[in-house]
Amino acid sequence: MVIISAAICDKNGILFIGRQFQGITTNELREQVRNFPKLISPTQQHTFIDHENQRYIYTPIDNIYIVLITSKNSNIIEDLEVLRILKNVLSDICQQISEESIKKNSFEILLAIDDIISAGLRESTTTSQVQTALEMESSEEKIHLMLTKARENEAKEQAKKHQMEMERKRQEELAQKRNQKQSKAIDNAFKLPQNEEKVNPAPKPEVINENLSTQSQSQVTQKSNVKQAPKKGMQLTKKKESTSFE
């Protein structure tokens, strides 16, 4: 048995989920699924259609089709069993099968298809085994998501701490610069700059007072007269020598 692809679509041939196994592209799968509803006859009694070199095996669920596209020489009994398991698993996953629920649970549905079909061949598995495998995979996925979330939260916390530390250092640097500027301003207030020369005060202009000058001159004259005045009192005189000759 060779299963070419498995698909879930609506009655208009719109593809919701598809899995290719044997030599078929996504565009080819979409084209085959789009043409599939046109091949169904209203009076058709069975649920398979042979078309060209392929066979469509399907089961309807309300407005939804689960479709297997196989080769014509595939074992139709095995294919119908695969289709039955897919239907049971889909009902278990989606509870109420609809376009919205299928798209919402697309990841789990694809996992179930891979558990049932491998490389186009049916796996030796039952519905309960597939359900158990899905539960385990779901639990592992939840654990993985929890670990991923924890790592993300830890990374965010580390980034937040780093940002706070950088902000604290920046504030400290700003405060240090302000203190240095204040200290420099205080030092400059109490000392002259090194390159600035001291400026001696300009001499006061001399004021000449004529009255004061006259008075000073009078005092000097009086002092001179005092020095030149004859001394009073007894004085010893030398006898004047006579220069005449008799």
C-alpha cells in the first residue's frame, strides 16, 4: 500500500490540513483536493473514487472530508482502516469537528497523521496507541513550553537587572561629575588662576595745597633763623693779634 497524501478539506475543496508522503508538491495537493468534490456523484454508494492513476478514499463528517490519496494498487482494506483511525483521532482531538477547531488543533492533527502513516505506509498502531502518544507528546510539549517560558522570563529578568545596573552607574557618574564641577568652582573662588598676573593698584595722584606749602616753607624759614641766631651768654674770645709793625 502506498499513500500519496492525507488531507482534510471542506465540501468545496478548500484545504485545511495536508500531509504529502510520496512525490507530490503542496500546489499539486491543493489542486487535487480542489478537484476532488467534483468527482463525487450524488448517487454514489461507496466512499472511494478511482481517477486517472490515483484513488481517493474519503469519509464525510458534516461539511468536512477526510481524504486519502493513494495509488490504484494500494490495499483498500488497509486504507479504510487508516481512514477510520484518522476519523477517531480527529474526533478525539477536536471534540466538535469544524473548520475553526481543525485549524486551532492543526499541530496535534499533523502529529497524529505522522503516527499513523510513515513514508506513505501504515504504521502498526491503533487508535488508543495514537491517543496515548499524543498525550505524551502533548505533555512533553507543555514541559518544553514551560521550560522555554522560564528561560525567557529569566532572560528578561537578567536584562532588566543589567539595565538597572547601567542606569545606576550612569547616575553615579553624573553625580561624580557634578561634585567635581562644584569642587572646582569653590577652589577657583578662593584662589587666582595660575596664568593671571597680580595687578598693583595705581598710585594715588599727589595733591598740592598752596596754603599747606606756604605754611611748610614758613616753618622751614623759622627753623633756619633759629639755627642762625646768635647765642646769648658769656663767650670766651681770643685776643686779636696785631698785624701792624711799629
